[in-house]
Amino acid sequence: MNFNKIKEDINYLKSKCENFTIGKSLLGEEIYCFHLGENVGKQIVVEGGIHAREYISTLFLIEEIKYLLNKKINGGIYIIPMLNPDGVRLVLDGANFIQDEKLKKFLIDVNNGEDFSLWKANANAVDLNVNYDVFWGQGKQNVTKLSSANFIGYYANSEIENINFLNFIKKIKFDGSLSFHSKGEVIYYGFKLKGERLKKEKQIVKELSKINSYLPVKTKNSTGGLSDYLSYYYKVPAFTIELGSDLLAHPINEKFLPEIFTKNKQIIATFLNLV
């Protein structure tokens, strides 16, 4: 697997269904969003590839788009397969593609070497999923200095990839969100929720768990995430799904994709019907 293969798959999908770019990454890669179904009725937002080494989520969503192309969808589904393309490319191809020698050296120094296989961040060494302005910097595992993982950035919503996403969701109506990560086979729900909203998310996560047998876990000690932001500010059901067994090593090899896909292929359409 290399980055060009992922781009080829995305280019193929561009010829098959409605799509647009929500903006570019720090290094100029387009961040594509695909819309499936109808433009009326309930809409959900689905995202993957926010953590670089978790690109199995990108591969899953590419297969999911192919799967949903010929399915009847009551409502609409926005899918962003790869929110962090620069990070994914670092994991798959290393830093040699970066023409700016100063930036390349910076990233290799932060990474403590040229093996980027465990890199989570973007090309600024910021972990996008702890950079959102929702209790920013208050997570238990947050890092406040440069790192290949969990660095919150110098201020909230600092990264262009996250800015693009936030600008995108301001323009659409949506009723729920799924964010795909790896690994652990859990579904995180209920960020800062209580009362009727927590009750509803418990009902939804129970149904999702019936499909993939993943463990529902109420979110705690984690802040600054995409799902956290959408739940807190947009008041919609928002879940983070960790694909793949915890026994697997990062990055999860694509040979495990068929099993992951089989377990989760019904999740997105089911979620749309539940919100």
C-alpha cells in the first residue's frame, strides 16, 4: 500500500458519485467529500483518516462508498475518507516526498527518525483530533510539546485541515456524525452528555453494537476531538468507532480490511436511520 494507491481509489470514486473538496491540506492535497443518497431528509457526516497511522479507516470508507453506491438511501451521507492526507502520506511513503528541506528535517526530528509508521499527526506535527476548540488541552493524554502523537497544537482550531472541516460543516445541515479510527473495537459515545441526549445516544450505540459487536464506551478524559466538537456545539449524536482488534499493531495492515468491512458495512446506513 502506498499513498498513490489511495489517491487512485479516490479518483475512481470521483467518477461515480457526487463529490467536492472541502479545501486543501497544509501540503496542498485536496480533501475530498463524497455525498451519497438524497439532498433532502436526514443527513449525516462521516469522517476517517484524521490520525495518520489509522489509515485503515480511510480504506474502510473507500470500500464503504463503493458498497453504498447502488444502495437505496433514505436521506444523505457525507463521507470524508481522509481528513489528514499529509499525515497518511508520511506513514505510507516517509518524508522524502516533502520538497521543503527545512520542513522535512523538522518532521524527521520530531519523529526521532525516518520511520513514520506510527505517526498520528499532520505535517505540522499537530494531532488533529485533539486540536478542536472543545475543552481544548484538558484531555488526560494531551501533549503540550511537539510530538508525533497527541500534541494539541499551539492554540485551538489552528490546523488548516480542521479549519476546512469546520468551514464545511457550517454550510450544511446534518443530524449526526460518525468518526472512524483504529483500533480497539469500541464505540465511544456520550461526550459530556446527560439526560435525554445521553439516553438517545445509549439507544443508538446499543443498535450499532448489535451490528459489529463492538463495545460501547462512554467518552471520558478525552477532549478536543472531532466527535466531541460536533456533539457539544451542534447538539447531534456523534460517535467515534475504533476499527480493528486491539491485538493488531499500528498501522493495521490492509489484509485485515475485508474482516473490518464485513463487520461494519451496515453501520453507516443504520446510523442514518437512527438519528
